[in-house]
Amino acid sequence: MSLNDETRARDVRPDHSEHSPWNYLLAIPIVLPLLTPLFNRKEPIFLGFPAFYWLQLAFVLVGVATTVTVYRMTKRGD
């Protein structure tokens, strides 16, 4: 194989794309904590904790859930 053939083989695009519509779900855990009116208050109180604290924990759980969902929906059967 000549050098020119090797260069052409590297420049060929794969048949599949690494982008999936499922990846857009990853924007949810990024945008959700930026919506400060959601947690910029003391009430409601849950188990004695103000909304700020338990909503921060909820944001972490939402991030984990979306990451797991996107991973499972986009992984290949390698």
C-alpha cells in the first residue's frame, strides 16, 4: 500500500455518526440549576430542609438519571 492510499483511507468518513438526538437530554442538568427562581426561597420545607438544599440534591439525581439514560440509549453493542 502506498502512502497516498493510506492518506485516502484515513480521510474517508465513517458510515455512522457519533451524534445522537439523545445527547440533547444532557442539556437538562445544565440548564435546570440555572433557573434560580426554582430554588431562591425557603419554602417549601421538606424533612426540615429549605427548598434550596433539597432541590440541589434533586438536581444531582436528575443529572445522574439523564446521564444514565443517554448512555444506555446511545451505547453500541461493541
